[in-house]
Amino acid sequence: MSYDSLYFAFFLAIVWLAFQLLPWRGWILLAASIVFYAAAGLRDSILAAVVILVNYGFQFAVVRDRRWLYPVLIIDFGFLAYFKYRVFLAGVAGSNLFTGEIVIPLGISFYIFQLSAFLIDITRGRAQPFVSLPRFAFFKLFFGQLIAGPIMRWRQFGPQVDRLFDGEPLPRGHRMAGLGLGLCLLGLTKKIVLADSIAPFVDTIFRDGPWNAAAAWLGAWLFAFQIYFDFSGYCDIAVGLGLIFGILLSRNFDTPFRAISIQELWQRWHMTLTRFLRDYVFLPLADMRLVGRRYRVAQHFGAMVLTMTLCGLWHGAGWNFIVWGTLQGLAMVFGLAWARYLPSPPTWVNWTATFGFFLVTLVFFRAANLGSAADYLSTTFGFGGTGSARVPEDGAGGLWIIAGCFALLALHWLEAQLFTRRTVRLLFRFDGLFLRVLFAGITIWLLLLPKAQNNPFIYFRF
Amino acid sequence: MWRLAFRRLGALLAGLVAATLVIELGFQLILATPLRWVLPVPQIALYGPDADTGYRHRANVSGLWLTEHRVFLRTSNLGLRDRDRDIVHGNAPRAIVIGDSFIEALQVDWPETAVAIAERILEHDIPGAEVVNLGLSGARPAVHVARLQSQGLALTPDVAVVVLTIDQLLSPLATDDSEFTGYRRAADGKFHLSYGFRSSPGYRFRTSLGGRIFYWLLDHSQVMRVINDRKNVGLLAEWSQPPTRQTFDTAWHCPADALDSEIALWVDGKPAVARALVDAFIRDLAVIGRSNRMPITIATRGIEARCPALAAKRAALIDAIRTRLETAGLRFIDLDARVLARVGRNGVAPLHGFGADLGLGHLNVEGNRVFGEILAEVIGAALPQRRAACQSLRSG
């Protein structure tokens, strides 16, 4: 089920009605989540069930002896490796054991990370095991964040799961519903109105290859905003869905294109993944006693690059993703080294360098493979054009297109102005039937509009 | 308690009205600005009821067409996918081109349609020559005939070209008249045009006052278009949407049994129902042509011309079709062969589709240009025949 579809709206309406009218709130959301995931198909459902049962069983063993963590992590990441990376890994090993197109089980990267973080947190004393299997299943399966995050920690989500199943009243009563509907509307607007409208231009430029540097820059610029609006739109809907049911999910984006360094950008982009990587990959690597004190900085830098390389690999099984991640890591090291040894440039230089670097490296993320990315980038920097996609005609010599590109940036700035405590307070103040029906009504109208083209959420494929 | 209930009901209704107004204003704003070339809007609703064909374009309707390619459309004053023109024409010749969505070409701007291109080419040689587009999405053989009889002859054309997708004669829908004109077997055992749709509830509603209000709303409200679009695709359409885009296969397919059903029909006369349908179609067109002294050309498409392995079969089929049509006094053009001769085997697929769907779907701008040039040739060749017919009439 996709959040940007009318049938999901019907599904949500039924679940919400049941949630409001019946006393078994946790059970209702668990049942809804199972139905939601079952729509993904039998294979994905069986896999999810197996992963839940294995992790549920192992959590008790992990509490008794932390060494049990390793087998369960091997099993979890073994599933991930098999279902997501088998063709790539076999290819790297020079084997053609696995060939053909692989269909990645829905949300596997996200729920494996969430469950692994949970088990690691148990060993660190930051989480408690779930005695109840339904509660544990709900922790993994909640349809508001199952497919593409945000990746939730036990300390944020666990107590909320217990509260739901224990029948405790919702925080702030039902007043969060208006805010939740507002976020759902914002997310759908980002997805349907912006990301899906940009998608055909990006698809054409990356498929046919840019004809000249202008087309290449346009493609990269538009893709940056497409993926931002697509994924942050999804995350807004996820957080909004949580609020409708009285669950607080983590924010995943904080207007990242305002960042003035790559580190900051990653603190604002897919924040729950960044935190996961920081806590469970970077810090263990950086704190490992591998070298003497005087080389600790180098170890930190190495850990940073390796973490971001793994971040790239997490996004996709291909060398282009690995290069993309590695470049992010190298840019972070470069930024930190600069800050350490050289004077800081003006803010606008930092912003331009950060945004420009992110745009250019996104080509590795979007291109089909390394070769295509190299061709694209050579065109980007004026070394001839191998493709046939030109800048579309706008009847004004490109002025409308330039205006449109800057309008996207302006929308980003506008979003930053919207996401404030003041807005939240205002929404709470004016929350009521009128506001909720207004948000729900606009949402339904947007969903009623048939799609000219099928554009699934980009992160659903990860 | 009642007061609270009324307050809640009022808030609910006010919220719904406000949401509808916000969406209406939003779409109107998008449509009124260059944002319409990028942002989502509801698609134009072009068609209305017609007693002769079941449905047709409504006159002077404008809006965005989104399927395959985003185009701003406006139907003509005569209710055609055409430019505005007078129903009466002067001394210069006028040709009409009848066909389905292939000729209607909603996916490109009007000047880029094959018919408009043919008109420009002919006008270069014969000042004032006109080529009128009578293409209509989903039109089948019976609709072609009915449209020629009613809207076509009203334009007093000198020449008519009927572009026929060949497999339509084998489609079960050819004998279905529940939504638009079809061929039904009459008491004499032959197929005749049938208008069963006229008694359908849908047609009756569309021609009633309620229908007129509905179309007025469609033309003036974007929200109404959203509802209409959703009605057309179905409430749960996204549920069955394919997860991935269809990809363009550069190799065309030449299965061994291709053209077998067409050969069975045109050479062996099987199945009998389709044979009778073909007879009726040819008979009706021939009668119209004879009674109006108007050369009618049947231009067939959809007979795969790129497969060398099918060459012999194809030649036999084309020969059979040509013989049947020419015996009845109709002209025949093999459009697929003409396109192949112009662009070669590898050049046919790129004439279809746009952007990521290049190679799939209807003709793109280049495809319309190629077909426009062919249409100009076909019409140009038919015009002297018309002049000869007129001269013989005068001398007689």
C-alpha cells in the first residue's frame, strides 16, 4: 500500500474509526499493520514474520548473555545481504551464482536496522525486551513507519507501544490529530504536487543523458529536490500518521539544503539513519583501540569515511552507491580538516560548496551505474555531451526554468519557516473539527486526482 | 445537545466547503500560470453525447491533456479536434480524415497533428485547401461510418480518408452498440448501423438538463474535472497499477502466427460474423462514396510490415484487402508499408511515445510529421479523381 493512494486513505479511515470506537487500540493498530504489510505479498510477509519471531526469541537470550547478540545480528544482516545484496556480492566475488532482477522485500533495510538497534540497545542497557510478542511485533510493524522509516529506537517508541496496549489515554487527548493531518497533507503535497511533477524531467535527463552542461545541471538540481520532496514527504506523512494515532515518531528531515557543511547536511537529512550510523557504526569504529593516541584523529577520519561508505552501500547494491557514500565521507573529513586548520570562509561560500557538492555527488546516486555517472559528470563540467536530453523549451529562453529552480529553493526556505514551535502552537490552538476536516478534505481531493504516471516513493526500493 | 450537534455539522460542512474551495482555487491558479506545464491538474473532459455516434467532442472546450504528453487543447467551433473553420467552404478542395485516437492525436499540439501537417503541405500546392480532422478516440468501424455520414458529409468534403486500425474489424466491440454506434445484425440477416446507446440511462442523462448542467460544471470547475477523471479511471485504480514502468523493446515482435486471424478474415472469410461486418462496413462506405461522388480512401494500419518472415503472408493479406476495397469502388492505402518506406525498420518505433515512454503508445511529434506527409500524398492523389468525377458529371 502506498500512502499517496486513495485506497490507503480508505484503509486509514477504517483503522481510525476502529481506533476511536473500540478499546483495544494496540491490537487494532497491530492488525492494521499486518493487513498493511500483507498487501506487499506472501514472500515479504513470511520473511517479516520470520524476522520478528527470530528477533523476539533472541532478545531474551541477549538479555542473559550479550554474546547472543552476534548470531542474531548475523541472521538479520544475513537476510539483508541475501535479499538485497546477493547479486552484487556474488558479482564482486566473481561468481554468477545469483543473476537477474531481485525484488527487495518491502522495508527490509529499515526494519532490520530498527530491530538490530533494539538488540544492541538491550546489551547497552538502553532498552528492555518485550515480553509480549504482539507488542514486539507492533514495534517492528507499525504501518506508519514500517516501509521507509523513520528508524525508531526503543527508548522513543517502546514506552509508546506499551502505553497503547495498556489502554492509557493518548498524550494531549486527540489534539494531535489536527497536527497529524496537517503533516500528512504537507507530505502528500510534497510528493504529489512537487516530487511527482519533477520526476518526468529527471527521468528523461538521466535516461537519455544530458546534451550539454546546462541540461546536466538542471537534471542534478531537479533530482536533488525530487528526492528531498519525495522522501521528506513520505516522512512527514509517517510522522503525521503517528500523531493521528497518538504516537510520536522521530523527525527525519530538517530542511537539509540550508546546511553550510556536509556534516550539517547529514545531520538534517535522513536524521534517524544518520543517528543509527553514528551510534552503531561510527562511534564503535572511532572508539576502537586500534592505534596510538597521536593517530586517533586519523582513525576518526577513517571511521567517518567507512561509515559513509556503508551508508552508500545501504542505499543500494552498486558501486555507484559506494562511491557516492565514500565521497560524502571524504567531504566530511575535508570539512573537518578545513575547520581545524584553515580559516572559515563566508557562509555563502560554505553553502554554495555544500549544496554544489551534494548536487554533483547525487549523480552517482541517481545514475544507473558508475559508467553512466562518469558520462553524466563529464557533461556537467563541460567535457562534451554524450546524451540527447536538452533543457526543455519554456518559450522565454530558459528564464521560466531558472525561476522554477529557484522557486524550489524558496519553497525549502518557506518550509523552514513553517516548521516552528509557533506553527505547532497555532495548530493546537485552532485544532478542531473544522481544521481537521479542512486538512482531510484537501488530502482527499489531492488523492482523487488520478496520477498521470506511476511514481512510487523512491525510498520504498531501499 | 442539539446545539452541539448542529455546531459540529456546521464545522464539518464548512471544512468540506473550504477544502473544496482551496483545491478549486489552487488548480485554477495552476492553470492560469505557466505552472500548468509542470504541476498536476485535472485532465480536460472533451466528449459529450451525440445521437449519431454516441459521443463526440464538445465545441470550444479547452484545458490540459495529460495522457502520454502534456498538451493544452481546444476543440474547434464545430466540435472537432481541429482548428476553427466555417462549415461551408469555398472553391478550394476540402478533405476529411476519419479515424481513432491515432488521427485525433490529443498528445501533440494541434499544429503538430498529422492532419494539420497534411493541410499545410496541401495548402502550399493548392491555396485554401483544407484537411479536417475527424479523429475520435476509441472510434470503431461503425462509428467511422456514422461519423462520415453525419459530421463528415456536413462539411461537404471533396475527399475522405478513413484510417482504419485493422484489428478493429475483429473486435467484439465492433458489434456492441450499448455506448456508441455499432453494427448489429438486422432482420435481413445483414449488419447495419445500430444505435442502442440512445436508450441507455447514461446517454439519456447526458442529453437531459442534468447532463447539460454536468457538462457546464465540467467546463468551469476543476474540482468537477477531478471527480470526472476519478470516475473514468475507477476509485481504486492505483491498486492495480503496475509497480514498474513498461519498457520500450527495441526489437519488434514477429510471432509465426501473426496476421493469421486477419488472413482468415480477408482471404477465407472467417469467422462469418466478422466477414459480415466487413461486408457491411465496405458496403456502407461505398454507398456514401457513390452517392456523394466522393473518393473514399481506406488507409489501413496495424499490419506489421517490419517482419521479413511474414512478407509472403502480408502480401497475400494486402492483396486480398486491396481487391475487396477496390472492387467496391474504394481506394486502398497500406499506411504501414508507406511508413516503413520512409523511415526504415528501425525508424518506426521511435515515432511513438514521449520521454521515458519513447517507442510506446501514440505518435509523437515526429511520428505525426511522417504520417502527415503520407496523408498529404494520399489526399493529393485522390483530389484529381474527384475533379475527374465532377468533370464527367458536368459533361454528362
